[in-house]
Amino acid sequence: MNEVSFLQFEDLIDYATGQRPNGGWVTVYARDERDNEDGGYYSALVPVGNIDAHLVEPSWDLDLGDGTPGFSFYFDDRASEYHRFGDDSGVEPLVVCRYFHGIKPSYVEVSEEFRYFHNLYEDRATRTLFAFDDSGDDIEVVRVSDDKVEVRVKYLKEYLAVRGMVLLLLYVIDRWSEKSLDELGMARQDEQQGGSDYRYSRFVDAFPVLAPERNSCGRLLGKTVMRGAANYDPQRSWGRHDRKYEEFIIGVDDDGEEVYYTCDEEKLANNFGKNPDAPHFLRPVFFSKEVMAKYYNDPGKFRVEDGYLRCAGYWGVPLDNNHQKYVVVFLGDLGKLSHKEQLYWKRYNVPPDGRMSDVYFRRSMLGEWADATEPALVFKRTYERFGKHWNSNHGWELFKKLKPADAHHWTSLHVPSDGNQKEFDEQIMSLAKLLVDRINEAEVGKRAILEPNDKGGITKFGRYLDAIGFTEAGAFVQFLRNLQSLRSGAAHVKSAKNNSDYQKAMRFFDLGTKGLSQGFADILDGATVFIGKLEELAVTGSDGQETS
């Protein structure tokens, strides 16, 4: 672009007339300084019915710093009048510029009503505002920096539609050249252009007195209109209707072809005669266990419980995670997931293979109480119960609680998929955290008879178990040492030497024969047995003496 085109703003005419694609984001505030150019961008909310009045002139309808509460005072007997946005013009700010006269740094913030309307969460470290979809996934809605505020168009247009407002995108851009108009072959220019959704003035003149490099100057000043979403339906946008439902495999036909059916509850049978020819709401749908990886890998957001999966406070679904080979969910319950979540589950959908677990059948069909049988769930239940009993009866914790930064080792503990070495290593790490790292060395050291060279938590723990007469002390210590060796192998380069501690641990737990999944399940079972036997000692006093 040559200097003449530059000063005539030929590259910005599509922006000034509202014809430039926004790419899903719109700048509602900015300060832009670059070579031979200064730009300022702002915005103002005005009622739809007032558009024409605001397009008469290209000048801004709201200045930086305006739009905050104020009063009108009168010289007659009328009382002062309070104005939420500073006056009675009907103009509101979307972005508020806060100034503190140099005492504190100035900053910008987005309209409180806009933030509340979309329930936006502010990440203060990045100054980004997020919304959350019905799957609980975060969506960037506003990006804030010292020099710019950008808003996602979809959310802005919904807000405008609800408010019955439009957004005036205001701009003023100055450009200059060290050449004179004669040198550029240009004449003075001063024009205004307007349409139903824009108004701008374009000005070019000579100002040699301003500065040597600003012999010729141009200014583009104006506004474009952004309107609310057409045919906006708050019920649809707020998830009240028009939900989408996927079809899942519910069986196979006589030719071995998979049979699919929708998870829409309105199209399923129930116990009250609804849709009698359709599959029942409680038709079991099977999924490979890999479906749970997403939820285990994000324990800060998701929680996998015995028979239930929840995403914070956004959604939850009952499920059968006590099944030995699969995860099973009722067809109708799948319909309660968001469509996005349904699509995720569908990737792991497999044809029915047998029936749901006995635990889930007794709970969901017979209304009976049934303990979990899945190894990780059983271990967690036993470990928690043991901790409460031991602390209650002995007055101290044998296994200290995890630190907050390590809490994910508890919430994400599960049996890994077979052949997934990374997942196996992570679960070994988590189990070792619970059984080795959290041994209360200070307390067991007080109560154990230690040899001069006794070091390390496992050794002290073993001495303590001997002291209280725990008959399985030797076997438990051997178990923990081999678990620690597997953990060390996971944390460092695994040694292939046949006599390495890692390879000895592999043989101890027979992982070569069992595989990683079944091997870890058996490790959990073994740990549960030991914890259960320790629990029997919880009825004794702190030093192995019976409590009165």
C-alpha cells in the first residue's frame, strides 16, 4: 500500500462500512500505536430505536471514562436526579475505563450485567472471561489486556438481542506522512459517508506546524452498528428445548448387524406404559473402559464415584463401573448428557456383551444395598474406612492425608487399560503415594524398636508392625518394597537387567503373565487385604494395648 492509499484509509473502508468479516471476535476497546498511525477504538450500547439519531454524525457517542453513575442537579426546586450511566441519553458502556488520577493504576473492565448474564468466570492471571457449556467445558468469551478488549461475537449478539440494544463500534484513526500534499500529489479531503448501519468522516490536510514528520495528516472517524442475533430464542440458547440425541448400540439382529436406538427419553418405554414398542429407558448400553480416561485425567473437574460420574455441579450420570470388562449406562440416562458428551461416549460404544454387573443389578433393579466389587473402588472404601477407625481408636494417622496438590492421586486411582504402560506407571505412582509416601514416619518411629541402621519409611513401618504383633508384617513390607520398586521404575529409566529391582518387582507381581490391567487389579486386591487386616488392629490402643 502506497502513502496516498495509506492516508486515504483505503484499507479500512470495508471496516468503516461494516463489511469486514469479524472472524467470531469483535474488538470493543483498543489503543493501537504503530509507525505513522495512532488508533483508538471503543463501543457504546444504544437502544435499537435510537439508531438513526446516533448515525447523524460520525462523532463518538461515549467517551473513555464516561458511562459511570452520576447526577443531574437543577437550579429550581426540583430534586437532583440519579443516572446509572451518567446521563439520560440511553447510552451505556460495554467496557468501562476506570481512572484513579494517578494514585492507582487505571484499568478496563467489562459491563457487570454482560458478565452476569453469561455467568462469566474471570481467570485473573490471564484476564480472560470464560463461559461454560452444558458439558462443563470452558469457552473463552472475553479477552482483556491493557490495550485491548475482545468479545466473542455469538455471546455479544445474544446479549444485544435480549437487551433490545445495538452496539456502536466507535473508532478514530490518525495517520501521517513527512511528505507534503504536493509531494504526494494529493489535495485536501473532507467527506462524510453513511448508510443504515454506519457513518464515518474521512479527512486529509496539511499540518506542517505539528511536527516535521507530520506534514500531511489523515483522520478516519466514525462508527458501525452491530445488531443482536436475529430470531434469538432464549429457550434454545439457555438449553430449554431443541436438545439433540444420539443413537447408541442396544443389540445385534439375526444377521449380526448392530441395532441402534435414540437415547431420547420421550421416545423410550417406561414402567407406566409409555412407548410400549420401544426399547426401555433402562436398556443397558455397553462401553469400553477407555471411555473413563477423559474423566480420570481431569480430576479437578470430574469425579468418578462408585456408580456415578459427575462434572462439578454441571451434570452427573449413574453408571455401572463395577463391571469387570465394560462401563454400562442405561439408554435413557445417556439422553441426560449434553449432545457434545453423547458424541464422546458414542466413540466407545460396543455391542452388549452379557449383562450388567451383579452390584449394579441389585442396586438399580432390586433396590438392594450392594458393596462395590471393582478393585479400585473396594480399595478406596477400605482405605478410607481404615483411616477413620485407626485415627479414632489410636489418636493419630497411620497413613497421613494427601496434600492438596496430590489429591488427584486419590480421585483418579483406577485400574488402567491393558497394554497402556503410561497409565499403569501413573497408577503405580498414585498407589505408592498412598501406601508408602504417606506412612506417618514420625509416629511409627516413636513406637517402633529401631536398629541403628534403620532408615526409610518402609523399614520403620515394618518395625512398628512387628512391635504391635501384626502377623503379616513381613509380607506387607515385601509388598511395599516391590511396589516402591515399580514406582521407581516408572519415575526413572526402567532397567532391563534381570536382577534389577524393577524386574524383580515385575516378577513378584507376575505382571509378565497377567498383563498390566489384571496385574494392577491384583495389586489393589493385595493392598486391600493388608489394609483390611490392619483395620482389625484398629480396635486396639495406640501401643498395641486393648482399649478399655
